[in-house]
Amino acid sequence: MKIDDLKESQRVEDRRGSGYSSRRQGGGLTGSGLGGNLLLQLLFSSGKGKWLILLLLLFGLMGGGSGFGDFLGFDTNGGYSQSYQNQTESTTSTMTDKEGVFLSKVFQSTEDFWTKEFSKEGLKYNPPVLVIYEGQTSTACGLGSAGSGPFYCPGDRKVYIDLSFYRELTTKYKASGDFAMAYVIAHEVGHHVQTELGIMSDFNKARQKLSEKEANALTVRLELQADYYAGAWSKYVDGQGLLEVGDIDEAMTAAHAVGDDTLQKEAYGRVVPDSFTHGTSAQRQKWFHRGYQYGDLAHGDTFSGDI
């Protein structure tokens, strides 16, 4: 992706080394570490005690009483945690590292795109804030951990990322290229778009009445819509002449790499469709490509019909 002529976002908090974060030493209960592996193993196991262990693991993973549901983005009414209230935030930091500069410019381009798209619909877009941190950080949705990967918190309307994930895309997920990372950021911004449109609030209300299986299926539709929005932004930057040969392929590779079926097959050699929360690799590619095809809000309804 060509970023030389793009401006950096002024809505970035760089919390690295500023007292916001604390890096956990050794093996912690993170989504990609010990905790994540144990959770998946238990899901594939049987026995009366597994649900108690699962509950305890999830409790530890999300930082005690902060609530794992909040961290996954299901609480749209959350306020700042106490530890966060006592800290001073800055949204005018200037990136000095290559990765930070890239993310800042990508983030600004999403703001440019969605401001225009909302305007077409007679709406005002209130952009989110990008938080770059290390290890752990406080959020309105609880304790954020690098092991959980990039995420969006509707409680404070911020996108969180530890830059170690930038490198994991290549080493762990085999999805190299700068536009693979751009897709990830655009996907998380897509969740903010859902918050702005009221979709996230409607989703939260609906899932409270559903069984676990039904709630997972609804969550898949939420995630696929965020993939659509990422594709729509991709069409915009392509129209700006910013994409290079192979960029869309990089995003498609990343979408495939983080499909629920692909991740479960690679980890355990089998899949449990009822546990999917993001969609299959084929679904994620399909909805990203659909967004890239249309580049608008109108064709991104993943909550109706077949996905």
C-alpha cells in the first residue's frame, strides 16, 4: 500500500512505555498462549468438570471481575475502568516507528472514507481512537491483552492493538504484507461503524435472548459485516490509487488465515461449527470481497438471508 502522501491520524494514543501498559512475564492466560490452548482443548473434550474449569479460565483471562463478555465487545454501555480514569490520555502523539506510522495513516484513511460514506446517507461519522500498547492495557471493556489480538471496545469507542500482532500475521498466520495488517485495522474500525449505526446495540439486545449456539451464529454475522466494511474501505483506497499489485490478495490471505475452520483445523485437526464466532475462511473472504466489489453501506447486510 502506498502511504507516502497520506497524513497521519491525530486520534492515536501511543501507550507504549508511558505507564498505561504492563507486560506479563512468562506464560499468561492469553488467547494465543496457555489459556487459549486450554480453552480449545476443553471445548473438544468431555466430562462434567470442564465447564467449571472453562469458567475459571475465562475469568482469569479477562482480568478477574472485568467480565469476558465486555472484553469481546458485547457491552455498549461500559464506562472507563477505575485504573483508566486516573490516567491522562493523548490523541495527538506522533509515531516515530515504521509500523506505528503505517497504522496511523491507515487509520486516518478509514476516517476519511467513513466520513464521506456517512455523509452520503445524511449521517455524521464520529471516528474512533486507535490505541497502540504493549502487553496489557486498561479499557472500558476490561483488561486488554496482546494475546487476544486486535480488538474494538464499544464502551470507549477505541481500537486496540499491540504491534506484536503485526509480526504474528507473518510468522504465525502466514499472512504477510502490509495490506494484511491494513485489513485487520479496517475490520476493527468496521465494528465502530456498527456502533455508530446502532447495529452493535441491536446485536447486544438480540443475543441476550439467545442460546449459546444461536448467539455464536449471530456473532458470526456481526463479524462478517465488519469484514464487508473492511472490503468497502479497500475499494476506496484502491480508487485513490493507493493499492499496489498483490494488496487485495494479501487481505484475502489474511481473511482466510483467521477463519474459524482454518484455525481449528490447524490447532486440533477438526472443527466445531457451533463454536464459530467469526465465520469460516470462505465466508470471511466472501464478505471482504463483496465489500470491495460494492464499496458502500447498502450491500453489507449480513443479518438477513444466507451468508
